Amino acid sequence: CFTTEILEGFDVQRTSGFADTVRRYGYLTKSIIQYYTMHFIDMAMFSKVCPSYDEFVKKCQDLEKMTVSDVFALQLMQVPQVTEEIALAVVDLYPTLLSLAQAYSHLEGDLRAQEELLKNKSKIISASASRNIFKLIWGDLARFICWPEPAMTPLLAGVVVQDDGSSSSVTSSPLETLSLSPPSLALRSPWVRELKSDERGLCLIQLLLDCANRVASGGSLDPANAALEHIALLAAPDGDAMQRIASHFAEALARRAIRSWPGLCHALDSARVLPLAEAAVARRHFLDLCPFLRLSFVVTNQAIMEAMEGERVVHVVDLNASDPTQWIPLLQALSARSEGPPHLKITGIHEHKDVLHYTAIRLSEAAERLDVPFQFIPVVSRLDNLDIERLRVKTGEALAISSVLQLHSLLATDDVDDHLRKARRIAPLSKLTPGEFLEKDHLANTHSTSAESASRPPTRIQSLLASLCGLSPKIVVVTEQEANHNGQTLKERLVEALFYYAAVFDGLDLTVPRQSVERLRVEKMLFGEEIRNIIACEGLERKERHEKLERWGQRMGMAGFRVLPLSYYGLLQARRLLQCFGWQGYKVKEENGCFLMCWQDRPLFSISAWRCNQKKFSTFKMALQH
């Protein structure tokens, strides 16, 4: 293990002392001798290649051992303006990288003192060398990195030190080196490109957390800029799942960082407005590549069919009538009823008239072909400005309401006191250990929600749900993201969103080819825009306020609804759909009468059905009036 190639990526075992090192070399030597004995008869053929154990020990004792300081000096000589003489002078003052980093940390806040630290300590070290060493070892990203405990110091230089303090062997763990060594040097090392996917993913997570912590703290953009530069070295829009996610989160954090410059934000946002046609294409690709929308349509239609059994006039209100694909199967099912099809009336709500016109044409053609009495009523309106009277619900109509990924947008509020709420949070992300981070993921998978959010539901969602319940629908079917992206702070939302979209992108990785143009559009135009909104926006602009089923249950219950359990037949249909399309890895689970659509075992979307409880609704209506 004593080799001159110590910086070339060798992975060597740690030993407890010299005796342990000799013993392991002894085993290795005996194994080599045994190998040559088995394969070569003439011992003379390998006597020069494999020395005896005594010869080996003597040779090792004659070798000059490389120490932590030796490797640190080699690293320093990569810095501009740092000669061998200057590097040795620095090592004389600070034998390890950690000791120098700690010296810089004692001067935190005094940039000039940090830059001149080495120059003032030694006449050999020039001002430019002192400044360059500081920039590359402690400047920018190094302030974000969680420096290790003293026991981890040897790993900074890639040297394994024995328990008795002497240098024994060499190691190079890419993940440890990236997170502990000088960031500007480490990230430019050749092996960075050879990191394993999981190692690179952990590095990206740490960098994103650090960047978010700096962005949230405000102040100078320099620290956030440095973190984003390092993320850019590892992230890639066409890489593996974590690389692609990191590229979207990096863009969102960059936009978040410049929120205090409204002119810049407006210029960038106006240049990225997604044309209506492209948005429709992205949604169509999402329908084709992921099972979630199709599952939602199948389960919703089945629930409506069961609720409308025997009804002669069926009125369906679609809170986002952007896709006729959902309702054509319902027309087909109604046309096959033994007693004949009912009169079907669909009221479609959308803010774009052209979208409603297209939906109306497609559905009218299908209804005529299937001989189903049909009427489509377009309502051009945003959901947050909807006038319930425009729905034209008449006496004698059996009413069903469908909401697919719409209600969360009504949770947007004007967070005027957002800066005060930030101060209530504890444990900045930069101090999260990997264990704590994984625990955060576990908590994200439970149905715990913010007490603050639960006690203060936004007025717009209260008002809409109360109005819908007042229409006495036979069924309301709601599909929403099973995520907790409505936290009050950036840090909270970033952690939750990282885990959520990691699962979404993992599913795409295993079911859609990486070179797929359709997948790229979905990730950029749909998921990428959601991530940007969750991270970069606040107040009324932050529309993607996804919340979990438990929280929606509380809201629906407060508005006067009760759960209407989805049927087992609906569950079977959903699972059959997954099998027919070959969507391996995706699952549908039943929970308390609702369905959870999952990637592996992680829920990503929920479907629930509700019916108005008139007694509870009357109580809620009175409370609203007061």
C-alpha cells in the first residue's frame, strides 16, 4: 500500500496499527505465494516477483512514509502562485487542511484578515498566494460544507492514520473527499466524473441543502452563487434521476435568490411563459408516460357510475375541463347501461375559451357516435374567481363534481408576514445529518401536518368547498398530490419536494428511456415548473401548495363533506390498468376508503370521494356567516 499513486483513487483498508498492517500484508503475501505455487512449478520464476515475508518487512521499513501533511502540501501546490517553498511554509504552520480551515473559521466575518492570515504568519508566503489559498480552501462553498470532527481529519488528505498516530496506508473515498476536502480543488478532480450514482446523489443533496440555507438567510448572493456553481458541476438535465432533479432545483433556487430584484424576475418570467399548446402537449405526455392521470380518470368514472345508478339526468362539473380523454370512457359506460343512457350534462371550467371549445367538440362527437343525449356548458373562469351560479345546477339533476389536481391552487395566500414565520423554524438545513435527513423523509411519508396550517385554512378554499357542498352533490371526487409542499419556509418545502420528485423521477427512469424527448418535456414543462413554483415563489404566486390526504380530509370535513368509500371494483380496475399498460413498479393502495397511487411503496397521488353531510354543512355555513 506504500505507493506513489496515492491520489489516483485507490481504496485501501484502514488498519488499527503497525502490527495490524504487517499482519494484513502477511496474509496478502502468503496468498500471492500460494497462487504462484499452484500455477508455477519452478520457484525461481517468481522469486524476484514475490519477495519473502522478511524481505517485504525490511523493504517497508526502508520506505519513507507519506503523511497527511505531505498530501496537503501536494494539494496546495495546485493553487496559483503557490510554489513548493510556500506550500511547505503553510504546512509548517498548519499541518492539515482542517487545522487551516479552523483558523479561517476563527476569523469568520473579517474577509481581509482571512485573506492575509498566511501572509501575516510567514514572510515566505506572498499576499497573492495567501489570498488564493483562502479562496480555494475556505472561500465560497467551503463555508457551507459541514466540516468533520477531528477524528475524521486524516480523510481530508486521503491518508489512513493508524490509531497510534502514524501513517500507514492510503485511501481515497470520493464521497468523503468531496464533502471534506477543499471544494474548489475537489470538484475539479478527475474522479468527480467517475462518482457512483448514489455518491453523486448524496453530494447533490448536501449542496442543495446548503444552497437553500444561504438563499433563505438573504444577504449577499455570493455564497449562493458559489453553491450553484458546484451543483452545476454534478447536475445534468439529461443525467440520472438525481442529476436531473438537481438541475431543476438549482434553477428554482437561483430564481429564489433574485426575488429581491423584481425587474430581473419579471424579465426572466416573461421570457419563459409556456404557450398553451406546449402546456397541453406536456400534459398529454404526462398522461401517456405516467399512470397517475389515467388511474384518476378510471377511478373517478367508476365512482360516478356507481353513484349515478338509476339516475335519468346526470350533471358532471369538471373543475378543469382541459382534457376530454377523461369523459369519453364515461360516455361509453353510460351508453351501455341496460336501462338506456341518461341525459348527460357536463359543465367544464377553464380560464381559456379555446380549451373549452376543443373539449366541447370532442365530447359532442363522441356522444353523437354513442347515441348519448349530451350537453356541454363551458364556463370561462379561473377557479379562484368562480361564480357558482354559472354552473346552472337545476332541480332534479344528479350532480357529480370532479377535481383533478386543482384544489391545492386555492391555498395560495398573500404571505405578508412570511419573514416572521421563518424565524419560528429550527434546525437549519446545513446542520442536518444524513440520518436526520432520512428521518425527515420518513416524517414526510406520514400523515402529520403543520398545526399552524391546520388551524388557519385559507378563505378561498373554505368558500369554494362550502359553495360546492351547498349544491348537494351526490359525489365529489378529488385527486391531489400526496405531498406536503405547503410548508411556511423554503427549507421545509425543499426537503419535502426533494424526496417527492426523487420518487417521481425514479419511476420515469425505470419506465421511460432516458433519451425520450417526451420525458424531457414532462420533466421540464410540468415537474420543473412545479419545482420552480414551490421553491422560488411566495404569496399568491405560489400555486403548487400540495398537501396530503389527511389535511384534505380535515378541510372537506370542515366544509360539510363526509368520506364516500371508493369501491373494491374501482381498485381492481385501477390495478388492471397498471397491468395492461405494463407500468411495473407502480401500485394502487386502499387506505380508509381512499386510494393512494404509489411508486413502489411511496404514495405520490391520492384519490378520494365525498358526499355532502347536510347537518355538518349547516353548522359550517352558520360558522362562516358569523
